[in-house]
Amino acid sequence: MNRDDLQLLHHLQAIDSAIDRNMQLLATADDGTAAKKKLEEEKARLEELQEKLREKQAHQRKLALDLEGIEAEQQEKSDRAYGGMVSDPKELSALEKKIAELGRNAERHEDMILELLEEIDEVERQVEEQQETVDQLSREHERIVADYEAGTSEAREEIEQLRQRREELVGEIDRSLCSQYEQLRERLDGVAVATLVNGTCQVCHVAVPRARWSMITRGKTVIKCENCRRILVAPDEE
Ligand SMILES: [Zn+2]
């Protein structure tokens, strides 16, 4: 390890802090996740209503078909009863009874069909309304995502570039120094390196004993701030 390693580490810290700042910016921007969740919920509700509508329509078609069958039987029995073919009064009376029963059944079906048609109207109205809600939320979600893309594109590009530079830099730094740095960064809120300026740690602003200054400037060993435990580096003269 030498002085250059510490300078590179100082540079790495600057890059990591810049990445962290940009990440923070992205984390607080609305990327449309909440709007998407709401949209999915309303879409599911729309599908439920559409399914309900299909069920009612199928039920109505079935009742209409049954009614046709009842009416056909009614017609056939009437033709027989009043076509002059039946002379037995008992048979005639039984037929009339059956015709009356079919008539009541047909009426019941008509009532049920009317009721269902009203329900279908209502559900169709609900489907239409829900479709409007879904369309509106879908536009809202698209708008938020577009805003997010536009508002954060700079930060995302910067992160991309910083990460590339970081990767190159890490390859140049002493490996054990690097892993020390990573561990410190985890413990110390992302800041593992502090500069020494005018004998003071520039992160916690506590004075560093004069006896250590030259060691820090030489950079042969890792010297940490006794107060905040960060690796101290002497900034480049330029
Ligand atoms: Zn300190």
C-alpha cells in the first residue's frame, strides 16, 4: 500500500457519494409503482364485472330457449285439444289442465327474463363506468412513468457513468484496503474516507493529533480518525 492507494480511495469515496446522492434522488421520485397497483386492482374489478355480465347473458339465453320449448309444447297441445281430434272429455280436460300449467310456466319464464334483462342493463352500465375508471388510471400511470423517465434520466445516466468509473478504479486499488473501505462504508453511513485539513478530520471536525499528520501525508499505513473511525487521507496538493 502507498500514498497513491489512499488518493485513489479518496477518489472512490467521491464517486460512491455521488452514486448515493443520485440513488437517493431516484428513491424519492415517484416511478408509478403505486399508480400501477391501483390500476391493476381496478382492472381486476373490471374483469369481475365482465364475467358477471357474461354469466347473466348466458342465463338469459338459456331461459329464452326454455321458453321457446314451453311455447312449442303449448302450441302442440292446443292444436291437439282444439283441432277436433280429441273426443274424450276426460282426455280433453287433462289436456286443458296441461295447457294452463304450461301457460303459467311460460309466464314465470317471461318474468324471470324481464328481471334478468334489467339486471343485465345495470351490469352493462357498471362495466362501462369501470372501463372509464381503468382508462383514466391507465393514462395517469403513463403520465407518471413519463414524468419519472424525464425527471430522472440525468441521474440514471450519471449513475451509469459513475459505476463504470468505479469499476475501473476498484481494480487499481489495493485489495485489502478496498475491503476495509467497504466494511467501513457499511458501518459509517456510506462515508469511509475523511480528509485531513488544517489538522482536523473533515467529516466529524475533531482535531487529529499532530504526531499523526506526517504519517497520514506519507500514506504508508491506514490511519483512522480516533473520533469517527474513518480512514484519513491528506488531499492532493493541487
Ligand atoms: Zn473524524
